[in-house]
Amino acid sequence: MPTELLFRDDAYLTEAEAKVEAVNELGGIVLDRTIFYATGGGQPGDVGKLRRADGSEIAIGTTIYNKEDKGQVIHVPAEGQGAPQVGETVTLVLDWDRRLKRMRIHTALHLLSVVLPFPVTGGSIGDGDGRLDFDIPEGGLDKAEVTEKLNELVARNAAVSERWITDEELDANPGLVKTMSVKPPRGSGRVRLVSIEGIDLQPCGGTHVRNTSEIGLVAVTDIEKKGKQNRRVRIALA
């Protein structure tokens, strides 16, 4: 059975109960539902812990998708941890501080793709920092100028929301896809769009803040030349 992705409907959930569906040969734990984001789209998997009924805890070092069943999420325990029993009910406890930094930087990267309206060739999200790679014919990007424009968008206090469209609607609007290397997740018949009111609309399966004001000040920390036309722009929470 596919894992119910609670974070898709509410990225601010920090605790939830779930039932253990399976424990694989490597100790990976499959639950019927989860608040933990699984690695994908440049965003790393969440960490946290599973609290058992007896009060003991299992530290989760990362969260990934099952390679053999993309609908299943595997919670990977940190080294030396025990394993729950199949059928057991556990409480998921998210490392919220780390997740929130990722949500803030992920939303800021969407704004960066507006400041620099070029095809995106790659990207990654860290704990308070991140980067996007752009296919830019000419160099000459100025860190201070890009930072100023980025913070102007943050200061708009724009609402961030999600909605779904069909695969066919996405095919009819190819301009929504900015990324060249990471394609929107497909196969379920629908694609999730993230909207930043009056600023941006693009497919994305990641977690985001509810308003750009929650991002806070950001700074462009580096602009690197990565090949003839590729420019890597790094940003961080100030």
C-alpha cells in the first residue's frame, strides 16, 4: 500500500501517529502514513524520531522512497537503533527546526527562479542554504543586485499555496516547468503546483512556508561559473 503523505496537505505537522506496515531486511521502516518528507527534487529526507508506546524512541537518520515501490516511504533509522514490530502504532516526531530551515530556503529558491528567469539545470536544498544552477548565455551576475531583488520579493508577504492539475493540463502548459534536470513527479495522473501569489507558479512536490514573510532576509553568498553557460547561484538565510 502507498504511504499517505501527510506533509503534502500540511507541511507544519510536527507529530502524528502511524502504524508500522513493514520493516525491511536493512531495518528500514514503512508506515501507513508519514509527516517526514522523503528525499527528492533536491530536498533531503527529513530526520526525527519514532516514539513507541513504552516511551522508547528510534532515531530516524533520513527518509527515502522505496526504489521498488515509489509509493512507499522508508524511514531509515540512525546507526545502532532498534526496530518496531509490524502492526505497532508509533508517534512520528519531526526535527522541526531543520525542516523549517529547508522550507524557508526552498521557497526562497522559487523566488530566485523569478529574479533570474532562465532555465534551471540543477539545484539542492540544505539546512538554511541552497543553490540553483542556471543556463545563462552570459555572465555578469551581481551578488548584491540579485540579493536586493530577492529580498524585495520576500518582503511582499505573498501567500504560498498548493493546488493540483492533471498531467494533460501540464502538457498543455509546458512553460510551467522551469527545471531541465528534475522533472515533476508524474504517473498518478495529477501534478502538484506551488503558487506564490502574484509572483510564481510551478510544479513542485517539496515543502514550503505559507507566506514569503516567513523566509526572512536572504543573501546570495556565491555565484560560480560551472561550464560555458552554467552559473551556480548559492543563497543562505541571513
